[in-house]
Amino acid sequence: MTTNDVAVTSEPEVVTKDRVVIRFAGDSGDGMQLTGDRFTSETAAFGNDLSTLPNYPAEIRAPAGTLPGVSSFQLHFANYDILTPGDRPDVLVAMNPAALKANIGDLPHGGVLIVNTDEFTKRNLTKVGYDANPLEDDSLADFQVHPVAMATLTRGALEETGLSKKDAERAKNMFALGLLSWMYHRPHEGTERFLREKFARKPEIAEANVLAFRAGHAYGETTEAFAVTYEVAPAKLAPGTYRQITGNTAMSYGIVAAGRTTGLPVFLGSYPITPASDILHELSKHKAFGVTTFQAEDEIAGVGSAIGASFGGALGVTTTSGPGISLKSEAIGLAVSLELPLLVIDVQRGGPSTGLPTKTEQADLLQAMFGRNGEAPLPIIAPQSPGDCFHAALEAAAVAVRYRTPVIVLSDGALANGSEPWNVPDVSALEPVDPQFATAPNAPDGSGEFWPYLRDSETLARPWAVPGTPGLEHRVGGLEKADGRGSISYDPDNHDRMIRLRQAKIDGITVPDIEVDDPSGEAELLVIGWGSTFGPIVAGARRVRGKGHKIATAHVRNLNPMPANLGEVLRRYKTVLAPEMNLGQLALLLRGRYLVDVKSYTKVSGLPFKAEELQDVFLDYLSGDHPDTNTTNGATHGAVTGAQA
Amino acid sequence: MSTDLGLPSIGGLDLVPHTDAKQTAKDYTSDQEVRWCPGCGDYAVLAAVRQFLPTLGIKRENTVFVSGIGCSSRFPYYLNTYGMHSIHGRAPTIATGLAVSRPDLSVWVVTGDGDALSIGGNHLIHALRRNVNLKILLFNNRIYGLTKGQYSPTSEVGKVTKSTPMGSVDHPFNPVSLALGAEASFVGRALDSDRKSLTEVLGAAAAHRGSALVEIFQDCPIFNDGSFDLLRKPETKDQRLIAVRDGEPIVFGPADDQYAVVQKGFRLEVVKAASVDPSEIVIHDAANHELAFALSRLSDQNLDHTVTGIFRNVDRTTYDDGARAQVQQAKDRNPDVDLQALLNGRDTWTIAG
């Protein structure tokens, strides 16, 4: 090839695509999450719809270059509204042999593979069990392989800066980002600004990262190695102002906003736990909004302090993940008995026990529902997407204040760390909630006493009288209380009545009817989900419809109490299928409550469902091939099918 | 290194609304029938507290008692203030959330040796370390009463109880040493039946800004009767009870047969006052952490020498004042804080309709 040839062919072909999935994979020290975040921000700024899936080890720095140390970030972006972070990457960026080995199985034939060759040393290859260098044999022949000496090129670009070899090489993730940004025509002003702000205290590091980023971009432009670049047009989303947001950030903003809508100071009592800690971090930045954050000595103190704050008239909040919910159970039961507002955020992760701290799962539903001693009902709300965490937190706070009850919000690891474009709500349109503090004695007998358990006839909520209110001094506690008066009561009939009153209060909470998406109105299969499975379920259903089939979907956002029309909806369909990242917890509730033969498709791998996988399951059910379609007692079936999908 | 938050040193009740109205013990008595066993030491403490609270001159509705689980934890029901009977061991956590969010309240925790030192041990030490403005009354009867007589974390080694028929092999806590080790800024001790001293310690605790731990020795007449008799009987108490007072030499006993506390190496020792030069007698200094600890080590489970009064009383920025100051500072710095701007963040894009 002559230089003239290069000149002639230097303008690469631009291919237009509807959607692309990119996965950045490297060592956990390689900055893959940051790289993914930045590409996401650029993509959001460009106006694509997007969805992301970070996937990283629980260890902060697992041994370098090993398979357990691989960290990845997958991003799906498109020119239409998408619902999942994508099943398989179209492009895999592998920063070392471990990242290649751990991820190559997901790359489809013909997929683009960009490899940082500098890390493919004999030692690193041996570490992950490669006998030969896969870049030098034909094992990668099925893929479009682009070997790039990223560390060397980065070092070269930073020669002038005087940075040490080691420091210079650390910027290689920005080189990769620059290269991909060029390939996909992403804007780059945001990243340069971001880097200058992030490293404001170390301007030389900021400059090095910007240089590396530009070098990656220039490399794409000037080498003839890449014959094609891709264009994904902006998506046509609903009108509005958008930003990119993760579930944990949206949840934090929802809590801040709840302080505004209720007019209450927010008090967060929390103990650090993955993957919920970011909510504590975020809220601790927003003191100016009247938010107090308290890092407690343990999970129990987290919820205890929140209950104390609520007793004092604040909006008490506690945030945690599954193991923390286990520890908080007794205190949540106390809040049920005290009938005080309390927000409990459970960002679910893999269990049981310590389980898989950084992976997602939705196996705390029954714990949220029943995980307390005695009859201790409480409302449960589960957001369906990262941005929806904002609305879930707001709704939970409104219910907590209106009904004087603890409310559990069930998020999960995929929502917490995943991100999407978010149609930013108009603050002036948020519905205010009047806490209606008690100010005067209320005894119906005219005695001038205050009865702390005299209920509102409509909501069955009790009065919330905060210390400092003269004449309303009263005592509450975990012992059973006399209906109305609230003094200790061991009376059998009173206990039975109070149990039923507490249940009736929760059962009577107003929740919106469930909406069914059944475009043809003729579907016989209804797929019902909750929480973060919303995306893959709807995406799977779209694919099935695209093949000419009829399928209905519905999503249960209010898990307790459930929508009033849910039983009727379930009975309308010949087959009801509930895909869950647990062994069938929603299905158990639905079967028990509505006597409908709900089928389960379950997978508990720590990763979200894939759209293709659900599509195949749906098709099985539609064609009658699925074993469960021919049985009447099909409870939990799926793990094996899931693995085959 | 400590961070100076620049907060003024103020008293424990300075932010609580005061009243000039005359209040009585009756005002602080709820309509609930008291249900402790006849002869229980809790009665004496309840009577003392009902007498004592009106003297504080604060509004009754701004007083809150929070308790855990156990006999003593029924205490809030019997006071006509705001109150919460919570769950086992967790009262300090609830009181912490309340005290942080409400500076205008006088917050009290009522707990026992099992509640505070066994199931709630973690919360106790952290509340003390943080120095939250709350007062902890630790009723120590060295036994589990409500569960009908098992040994507690303050029971003597060898104690025969329902759960230790061959005697307990468990080593007990010294609650005062524990509190001092947990960085408590105020630690006091009193005997339930000594109304005068108890009231004095409670008064100083209420005036103290920060966490105050008051250990109250108290009898369980059903399961551990007479456990503090050595400190009560006229014939033994004089040789055993050492009432300390800030700035005064530590001497005790009848005038004609006085004892004194002197320093010996790193420890304190009790000697006949007449046998030492008066200059050798230790002067109590409630600001001296090491002295307070040494005093706590004079008393053992055998009650040979038992110090009462205020061991330690020092000023240290409270957690709740610090936390509120940060919130205020953030508000002052951002007077025009805008929720819409927060939600929008820095990078938004608009899709037109």
C-alpha cells in the first residue's frame, strides 16, 4: 500500500445504524466504569436513547490481570426508545487478555473487537490460561479484530508532558474512549470539560487525559485500519428536557424532592452497603435542601435513627440492600406498630447472605412483604427503570406521610447503577403532600385528652403529634395499643381488632390500576413483571410482535397493596407468565391472592434478563412448545431453559 | 486532631423552650398505673425523676423519654411527657435521630443493664463517642428481670441464676469504665435510694451538653434482692461509698474514722485519712479522664469501694450540634438552592414537541 492509496481511501465509509451495543472491558484498575460513563454522557448529549449495564467485581482491586478482576461496562444506544442495556455487544473493547477471555463468548460472529495489544504478554496470557496468543492464531478469525497498542500510543502522545511511563499509561482508557468516540461520531467537548473538572487539583493529569483522549480520536482518523465509522441518529423521544441518570441518583433526587413536596426536613440514617451507598453519598451533598445524613454504627442504628427523626416530625429515611433489610426487620416492625412515616429503600443484590454484592437480583420481594414477626403489613413500591426511581421515592414518601406507615421501595443493582435518558420532571408540577400534624386534643368523649390511635375514617391513618406540641403528650411503643386511646392493651379482642385495622389501612391505600399493553387486544399470553425486568420483558415482547405474534404485557409497580384491577386482568388471559430474577416470588403472591395459574420463568444469575432470551421463552409459550403450557401446576420452571436461550 | 467547628459552648437545655409556669411532680405523672413489682428500685427512680423534671424549668411537651425493652423500659409510660417504648437495645439510635433533628427537645434514654450493655452495647458506645445531646439513665440491677431471672452482663462471676445453675462463668462489665472508654463526656453514678445525690447527678447531666451516662444502682427484689445492701446498710455503707465532688478532696467515712483516696503508681488506693499528709489526698477533677477511669476501677463487683457522683464532665462539641451546623452552613452558602436546577444537572438536552 502506497501513501497515495492512503490519501485516496482515508475518508472511511459512514454506515448508518439504528442501534449499537458497545462493551468496554478491562482490569478493575483500568477505569472501565469511567470510560463507559463518559461514552454514555456523550451519547446522551448527542440525543440517542440509551441504557447501560455496569458489571464489576465486589473486590476493590482484585489481583491485576485475572479473570475475577475483570470490570466491564455495556452501553446500548439507538435512534429509538430502547429498554435494555442490550444482549450482546456489537463492539467489544478488551484492554487485556483477561477481559478478552471473560467477554469474547458474548461477541457475535462478525462483531468488532478492539484489543489493547500491549497487555498481551506471555505472563498475562498464562495468568488467564491462554497457551498461545489468541491475536496470533486464528482463534479470533470470526471477528473483525483491530489490534491497537494503546499503552504504547498513549505513552507516545504524552511524551512531551514529562509524566512517568506508569502515569502516562494510566490514561490509556481515555485513548480507547477517544477512538470509540471517533468511530461513532460522538461529541467530545463534554469529556474534555469533565476531565479538566475531575482533575482540577492535578492539572497535569487532566491535560494528560485530554491528550490521550485526543490521541485516540486522531488515531482513528489517521490510520487506515478502520474502514468504517458508524452513525446512530438521535432518538425521537417524548418532548421534554432530558438528562442521563442512574437509579441511585434518581432515588436520591426523589428523596430530596419528597422533602419539598411534604415540607418536611429529610433525615437519612444509613450504614454503608453495596449497592446502596451511593444514595448516602449523594444525599450527603444536599444539606442545603434541608437534608441531614447520618452514617450510623450499623444497619439497625440507621433505621432506628430514622424512626426517631420521624417521631420528631422529620421524613425519616433509611437506605440499604438485602442483608441490611434482614438486620432492620425488627425496627421496621416497630415502625409498623408505631404507625409513623418511614422510607426504607432496599437496593436488592444477589443473595442469600452476603451473596453477590455487586450483582443484581430481585429476591427480596417476599422478605419485604413478610419479613417481620407478627402481622406487619406495609406498602411496597418497585421502580421499573433508573429514572423511575425518582418517582418511586416520591410516591413512597407520599404514602408514608399520608398513611403514617413505613414503605419499602425495592430497587436493584441493575437499576441502581444502570442509566438512561430521563425526562426531567417539572418541579412545579410535583404534587404537594400535607403532613397534617395534630395540633389539638381529639378525644371523642370530650375529655380534652389526646388519643394517638384515633384513626382518620377515610385513610385509617392515626394522628401524627410531634414533641413540642402542648397538650398532646403521649407515649407510643411496640406493645399492643388500645384502639383509639393508644394505651397498652392486652385485651384479646382489641388485639384482633388492631391487627385487622393495620391490615385494612394498608389494603385501603389508593394505588393506580395496572395498565395492560395488548395492542391487538387479542393476545392469549400475558407476561407480567415487576421492578427492573420491565425493560427486557417489553423488549422481548416487541420482538415477538415483530414476528407477527400477539402478546400482552403488564407491570406491577405497586406490589402491596396490588392494583385493584389486577385479578380481573390476570383472569382475562389464557396464560399468564411471570419472568423474575428469583425463583418465582411474584408468581407465588399472584397465585395465592388471585387463584390464577401463573407460570414462572426464572433466572438468578446476578445479571438482567436478555431481550432475546425472553423472546425465545415467549415464543415457546406461544407455540405451545413450552412444557409449562401443557401442565396445570407449573410452578417454577426456567433455569435450564434460561441457560439454553 | 479534632475539628473545631467554632460552635459556642452552651448548656444541655439552652435550646429547649423554657417556662416560668410552676410545674409539679403531678404534672409529670401520666394516668397509667405503674406495674413494677412491689419493692422494685424503679419506683424510687421514678419518684425522683418526677420530682426532678419540674425543677428544670423547661416545657413539659419538649421533654421526651425513649426506652428499650426490660422492666426499666416501661418508664416512659409513667411520665406525662412525650415518650417511646421501643425495641430491645435500640433506644439510643432512636434518641439520636430525634436529638439530631430536634434541638428544642430534652431527650432522655431509659435503659437497663441487659438492654444497654448486652443487646444494645454497640449503640451505647457509639452514642457516647458521638456525644449526642441525650441523657442515658442506666438502671443496673445486675439481673434480667422481665425474662424472669437470667444473669446479665453486670452479674458477678459465679452468679447462680435460672440459666446458670452451676454459676455464671461470664465476666461482667464495669459500666462506668466502659462509658469512659467509649469517650463519654459525662459519666455519673448514683444509688436509687439516695434521692439527694441522684437528683444532683441528674441535674448536672441535664445541664451538660452532650451524651451523659448515669448508672443507677437498683435492686430487683424478686430475682436479685439485696444486691446493693452493702451500700445501703448503715453499718457497711460508710466504709464503702465514696461520694466524689469536683474540686474536693476524696475522703469518706465517719468523721472520727475517715478514709481517703491517694495515688499509688498508676492506680488509686484507699487509706486511712489520718495515715497520710492531707496534700497526698486526691482532689477530684471531673475534667481528668485518667482520674475518672482510675476512680471507676476502685469499685469491683464486690462493692468494696464504690464511687458515686460525677466521674467526668467535659465540654466537647456534640454530634447533633455539628450536624445541624453543617446543614445550616450549606443553607447559608446556597440561599437560592433550586430543586429544578439539581434535577437538571449540568448536561441536559431538549426534545421539542
